Amino acid sequence: MTAHSGLSNQVPASPARSTHLVELAVDAGRATVTGTAVTDWDTAAVRYNLTGPRLAGTWMIRLLSAADSAEITSLEICFGICAAASTKFTRRDKPVVNGIEIMGSMMITDRDTLTGHGERFPSGDQLPRPTAARLEALVRAIADHLLTNENVGELHRRAAVLDATTQRGILLKRLVTDQRRLEEITTAINTRCDYHRALLEHYDNIAAGTVPPGTCPTTPTGEPLTAPPSPRMYVV
């Protein structure tokens, strides 16, 4: 899936949410699904609240990896209201299609490629094939509607800002961890270098005849010289 976003330099700051009426053709055009598409600009998520023949519920869409591409390349479609602390089991307003309550999510990477699948709530069993096919067709219709919306460019920009902020936080944590590891390794290596210099001086003295053979090497303070442990190496 590739949609040219036509990015804007500004993201709508007010209102925090915008709502549009939705009408989607399903069942090969034989039926119509209606409802609303609610865009939450704070989270860059779009919540489709839909009803139609033998279906009702909420489908929630997020843009994936928005900061890494100038175009929208993938979408995640959650079945139900996907809150931060929710799971596929606890999401509110899960869709009901053909009388079956559905949980789970899908990812769409182009108009024809879907990964993931809906599951029967709460058992997690696979859906009957007619219901699964109907759900997949509806997911494609929702994705098409989103990608042709006039605000899709602003949505992509907002999602990119949130994604970049998240990635920045992750990278800062990794940087702090790597710097700490570097300091630990550097300290350990410097300690071993000091040990090797002390041994070198000790054997230089024996070679020069200034100390007798068999003398125990000592530190500058006169303590017996002991080998430090090898630096702890980390696997990245």
C-alpha cells in the first residue's frame, strides 16, 4: 500500500478530535455500512464506529512506522477500542460480524495484502470462512476510505511526530545503556593496562639487576600485585 500523503507543514491543533460521516459499500456493493470516523489528533488514531447488515462495532486504525517514510506504507487495524492498557480481550466495543464477536487485529501493507486475522471472542478460535472474508473486505474498505480522506496528509504528519518522539525515547535509553557499558569496559581495560605496566616495570628491574629474581611484583604502594578480572564484554 502506498499513498502519497501530501504532507502539510502544520497539524490541526484544534479541535483535538474531528468527526466525519462514513458510508462504505460492502458485500460486493450489495449492502451499505454507515457510521462515523473519529480522528484523535492527540494519538493520530482513527476510530471507525460502524453499523450495517449483520455487523456493528469499532475498528481503530493506526499508521505504522510513520516517521520512516514520506508515504503511508502500512496500517494496523484493531478490532475494538485500542487503549494503552487494553488487550485484545479487554478492548471495548469489539466488532460483531455475522453474529460473532471478534477480537484481534490486522495489518495491511497494500490494498491486497493483509496479515493477522480476526478471532472469535473469547475462545480465540478461527472465524468461519464467510465471516473472515467479510471482515477482510470491510478492513480493505476502511483502509481505502482512510487513504482517500482529504486529511490523510495531516494525519501522517501527526503520526510521524508521535512515532519520532517514541523512537527518540527508545534510542535515548539505548544510548545511556551503551555509554554506561562503555564506561565500565574502559575502566576495566585501563585497570588491566596499569597492571601490565606494573609487571613490565617489575621485569625491567629484574633484567637490569636492580631487584633479585623471584621477587614478588608490587603496586606503587607496596601491595602484592594481582591480576584484575578481564573486562566484561557485552553482546549488542
